[in-house]
Amino acid sequence: MSGREAFVTLATTNSYCMGATVVARSLRRHGTTRSIVVMVTPNVSEQSRLALQSVFDEVITVDVMDSGDRLNLSLLGRPELGITFTKIHCWTLTQYSKCVFLDADTLVLCNVDELFHRDELSAAPDPGWPDCFNSGVFVFRPSLHTHHRLLEHARQHGSFDGGDQGLLNSFFSGWPVEDISKHLPFIYNLSASSLYSYLPAFQQFGHDAKIVHFLGSEKPWSSSSRREGGHSHMEQFVSLWWREYRSNTEASAAETPQQTQTK
Ligand code: UDP
Ligand code: MN
């Protein structure tokens, strides 16, 4: 039991369930040998939950946690992200010895099982502040002790950005300086914003991308991102996301109304 390993994601709404579905399908497409697990909150509809059950090995219900930190979240321009504190529950999955957390807005482009060779806490730099890690992709070891310490840290210090990333970065504060093996290459968490801020680097290295992260308020499943005339590289990733989403038409229960629009 203690040797089991899993990819873990989180969905607290029916639209993030669409994202979670793509995480699982893209992991399977590339032949992962690990379990694939999703944490959902009780408000997720029965229909979405059933759809997730068809693609995940385990669907685990967890309580909602919200930082309630409106001030920092408004500085971040993302009032909705307090709920990402719910992510911290991933440390309770002690039926697994090691896990890789993937945000529900990621898309896996090839087999990334080698991530399990890394230790807690391994993650890639955040494009906005590279001395912080981005918490959309990270390697961790489930532990009730760590979970408890994280909750205690949150209670005492809150989170400097109001979301899970601020909390995790202040808890794993040695990450920027201590151990380079815990720095995942950026290609494991390639965010859309890097295309805009450093296009030549994307042209040079982008073909090696392993995990794309649709970071920011525009998600592939949101109608505005579908209509956007924007950046062609990003559009390619967005259409790849849709192809993955539609790759199994029967599991459409997590669909939202935007889904019915034509592309
Ligand atoms: N999430 C969720 N419901 C929400 C917001 C976030 O389930 O309402 C989860 C989901 O797994 C998501 C992660 O928390 O991928 C982090 O949020 P998001 O990806 O939107 O943040 P970003 O990467 O854009 O900073
Ligand atoms: Mn994300």
C-alpha cells in the first residue's frame, strides 16, 4: 500500500471538472502507470462526479477550504482563488506514498511519470516571480503531520497572495535556494503568459513542453478564451485541450452551456 503513487487534481465546480477530465485523459493517453485521483467538493453535481468516475481511478470528496482573504486576492485580481486552499487536502491522501499534483487547468503532452523520481517539494518557477514556485504542478508526499502543519501555518500566517501558492511558498520557504533538484524544468509547467513575455525562448524550447498550464482567468473551457483571436501558439494548445476533452464523447456530463457553442 505504501508504495502506491498517484497524480492528483482538484475540482470544486462543474467547469473545473471539465478541466480535471482533460488532465486524466491526457495522462492516460500518454500511458501513465500511476493512479489518477481527483478531489471534489460536496457541491459538485452528481452528474459531474459520475463523469469523473469514468476517467479517474479515485474520486475523493473533501471539504471546502477558503482563505477568505479578499484583500490579497483583489491585489492578485483573482477574487475566486481563496477556494484553492482546498488543494491543501491533497496531503491527506496517505494511501499513496508520493503524488504529483496537477491543477485542473493543465494539459499533459507526453508521459511525465519521471516526476515521481523527485522529492517533496519539487515545482517549477512561477513566471511572474521566479523565486516563488508555481503551485499548478508539484511533487509531494502525503502526510497527516505535514497537512496539520500546513493548516497551522495558514491559521497563523495566512497566505501572502490569498491562495494556495502563497501559503505553500511561505511553508516550503527553502525552495528558491536550497536544493536545485527540487526545481522542475519550466517545460513541466509551461504557462501561457510566458508566450507573451518571452516568445523567442518559447520558439527555442517550446517544442519540448511536457505540461501546459492555462494559468490566469481565461481557461480553455471559458467562452471568451474560445473566441479570442489572440496568440497562435496558445490557440494551438487550446484546440489540443478541446480535442482531448472531446476524445471521449460519452463522458459529457461535466459540460457547461458554453460547450454547445461551435468553435
Ligand atoms: N480550483 C477549483 N475551483 C475554483 C478555482 C480553482 O477547483 O473555483 C482548483 C483547480 O484545480 C485549479 C486550481 O484550484 O486548477 C488553481 O486555480 P487556477 O488554476 O484557476 O489558478 P491559476 O493557475 O490560474 O493561478
Ligand atoms: Mn492553474
